[in-house]
Amino acid sequence: MLYVVPTPVGNMEDMTFRAIRILKEADVILAEDTRTSSVLLHHFEIKNQLISHHKFNEHQTCQHVVERILSGQTVALISDAGTPGISDPGFLLVRECTRAGIEVQTLPGATAFVPALVSSGLPCDKFCFEGFLPQKKGRQKRLQELKDEQRTIVFYESPYRVVKTLQQFIEVFGSERPVSVCREISKVHEESVRGTLQEVLTHFTEHEPKGEFVIILGKQADTPQTAEEEE
């Protein structure tokens, strides 16, 4: 079996009892970065075999992992933080395992965008997840495609591009669009900055962005109808 195991995005206490048990029982643990994951595994006294599995080698390693599982081994997949497959390696391996008839179980657990979305104060009954936008080619095209999106939109962004991204959002969506920018989720310096795009841009222009960011963009407020339009 393949287990997809979420790991904390910040606070170690977000690790579940089941996740710890599965990682201790697995024959092999696949990790996005073995150095990062070694710290986590050491913290929970998990000493299983650790193998590197990341976006630069996953095309080459997937078949070998499938063969391991078919031979009777149990494999657990983790990423640096959060749930594998959500803006992290994981999709290709899950796809190949399901094609080979291998059972895949994904444990519920930490992922950055859910707490950011729920605490944003913006509608979260319907939303679309964009993750990281293209850095260059196709970025503006994708933003234009999202211009008329009526659902709340979720983006991931690095601290080095947050200000530029908010500026681009103003150009496409308008300065009054409601937004919540959350950083360092579940960590000591967790912060949510809410307001219009212009207000939040001003904040991060005056305060250097630090940490990992989730941007929750609300839909444009409805324009009040005039008496003539209502009639």
C-alpha cells in the first residue's frame, strides 16, 4: 500500500497520532528533502529507511516505488510540510500506483491553505485553489482568466514576490478587491492581514514580508443598483 502522509506546516503538535504510527510501520519513507524530513522523523523517534523523492527525480523513481509496493512493501510519502500533492510532489506517484492497482490511502492532516481560508473572513463555501502562479510565462494570461471568477481564490506565494504579486492583482482585479494575506501558519509569528488589496499592499510595503504566504482573494463586491436598474 501507498500512504500519503501530511506533516506539520509549522507547529510539531499538528502531527497526528496516526501519521506517526504509519511512518513507524512503513518499510520505506519517501521524502521531498531528506535533510528537512530527518529533523521531523528524529523528533518523533522514527528510524525507518528514508529515500529522496522530489520534483526533479519523481519521473525516474515512480516505477521503482511501484515495484517495491507490488513486491509487498508498504511505502509512506511525505513532503517538506503539509499534504503531498498540494503544490508538492505526489501526484505522479499516486497516479502510477492507482494505474497499477495499488491501494492508496491519504491521511487527513495539515495543509496551509485550509486554516488561511477559514480564518480569512471571506466566503469559504465555494473556492478555487490556484497554488503558485507561473512565475513568468503565462502569469498575466492566467490572472486575466481569473478576473471574473466569483469564488474565493487561494494562492501560494513566496515572501520575495508578495509585494509584486499584490501590485499585479491591483492591476487586474482593482485596488478595492477584498483580500486576506496569511503568513507563517501555525508558527510563532502567524499573522493574517485583511483589507482591500491596496491596504494590504501598503502594509507589506511598509513591513518586510517574511515566511511562507497564502493569499485569499475575495470576489469583487457587487455594485449597488440604482433605482432605475432595480425597476
